[in-house]
Amino acid sequence: MPRYSKERKEAVLKKLLPPNNLTVPQVAEEEGISEVTLYNWRSQLKESGVVVADSQISSEQWSAQTKLAVVAETFSMTESELSQYCREKGLFPEQVERWKEESLHGFKSARERDAEAKQQARADKNEIKALKRELKYKEKALAETAALLVLRKKLRALYGEGPEDD
């Protein structure tokens, strides 16, 4: 079993990361290193906290841990640094911002979540009330229209007129 120097390992792993984003089989063939070894190196890199994109899945399907790692890495970056980082990782700044909002939303206290849930319930209740009012209005209009049609039919029958005499 061959041993690889740290520098060689880092150089090989760079080929798996953006902007190269080569697949493990491609790098294995190119470098003459077994795929199993490369997969182990990649998983060790992930465990160390480095964001390693899996080439088979899109960035939206990344694990929550990976997304949180991206948010942590980019938290103190300026806009231009964030743009550069996103280009290197194959991301969009909007994605990182959305992930940041989602992670902050997850850190809300129980009191904040309860208040938000109560506010949403109140809004839902008001919407239901408005929809019930609208339904009641439409049911009345439908009943009135049906009554008018029945009266019209009875009036025609009484006078012996046909429907074409309108």
C-alpha cells in the first residue's frame, strides 16, 4: 500500500474541488490512485469542515451541515470576497444569503417561534373568515338566481309561452 506525501494528497484533492470539479474516477485514472483512496480522502476533507461538493448532486441538495459550513466560511466576507468564493465553489451569492437566513431562522428561540406561529394562525383565521363571508355571499346570489329562473319558468307555463319568446 503506497504512502502519499501531504503535498501530493493536497494537489490531488484540489482537482476534486471547484473550479476543476473533476470526478473521482477521472482523477483516479489521471493520477493512478485507487478510487477508494480518493473517496476516503474526500470524506476526511469533508469531516475536517472543508466544503466539498459532490459532483453528482446540485448545491441545493447539499446536506445541512455542508450548507452551514458555507455560511460559516462566508459570514465575515465582503460582497466581492463572497462573489469570488461563490465562483470558486460553483454557487450563487443569493443561495448563500438564503442559506444564511434559513440557518438564522433555525436558531430562533422558542418564544420567537411561538409568536411567529400565533401571528400566522391569526392571519390564517382572518383569511378563513373572509373566504367564508365570500362563500356565503356567492351562495345567496346563486340561490337568488335559481329562484328567479324557477319563477320565470312558472310564469311561462302560466301564460303558455315557449322559451324562444324572450
